Amino acid sequence: MVFGHNSNLTIGTITLHVQTEDRGETHALIDTTVYYRGRVLHRRTNNYFDLLPLDDDRRQALKLRLEDQHSTVIEEIRSGQLQLAVPPAVVTPPQVESQTPSQPSKLLLELANPKSWLSGKHAKLQLTVREESGEPVSAAQILVQIEGSEDGSPLQTQTDSQGRAEIEFEMPKITGSPAALVIHAENHTAKAQLRFALRAKPRVA
């Protein structure tokens, strides 16, 4: 079972999002990421090779270890022990209305491996984000969510300088209908979304 925690933490005038997740037995990693407006400010990863193979007692120990890592990062932020380089707020100059306002730009979001993204219960999404002109979009925020699952928490990542992003996770149990894989991409000017219907018991790709 893959599980995790998501917390919003307000420090002064800024709000941080702290996400801790178990990457599954295949990776055996506990990964904590601190986000500010979609930007990664800090990442902490620890393995749990010593708990493998997992049984009921070791799963409970893993859950406690994950909770401890999540709360430790939050406490270090609150106490100032963990110093984060928060980017300065961007001040947007007032806009002057024109007689012929331009259309808002759009993002083109593509799943590069639509037929092979799911293997058994392991999902690996290879994503590309481009502008309408075809130019790659770097630092676009990617959110992935499985609607209709027992764990609706979104996963987050960002595109690289080539507009590419890759995210891996273990598929949660589908508990509702309709179920769907929802992928959302956004930068400071535009957004895009993909939605794929899921079966309760998807076939191995």
C-alpha cells in the first residue's frame, strides 16, 4: 500500500505545501517535498531497505517512520532550523486595456506513452508541455490525480528545460465510479488538462 501526508504550512505571509509519500516497495523510499507556489524549495529522501520485505508489523513501522519524517520537516521549518530560499513575490504591473485584447495563450499537454504508462500496479507517466508555437515550457507545474480512488491526494512535479516531466507512482485502489487519471499542467500564463477514464481493474499494459 502506498500512503503519504499533505500539509499546508503558513509562515508569516507565505504558505508552503509539504508532501511526504511512500514511493512503494519497488523504490523503498520515503520522499518529502516542500513546495511554494508549485516550486520545489526542499526535498528529503530516506530509504527503508531495512524494513523489506514488508509484513503487517513492518508496514506499521513504515507508516510511523513516514509520519515522523513529515512532522520533522514541518517542525524544522517552523523553528527556523531548515532555511528555505523562498523566491520574492512578483509584482505585476497594472495592465492597460486595449481595444482589441489578445486571446490568452494555451498550453499543449501530451502523454508521450499513452499505451504503456501502466504496468501492473506501477504507473510511469512521460509528459510533455509545449506552447501553441511548439516551444517547450519549462518549470510548468504538473499535478496528477486518480479520481475515484481511496487516496485522492495529487502528485506534483515540474517540467525540465525541454518541457518534459516524468512521474512514477503505485496505482491506488479504485473505490468509486467513474474513475479517471487526471493530469493538469499550468504556468503563470496558461493551463491544460488531460483526462483518461480508468477501469476498476486495468489490464497490464
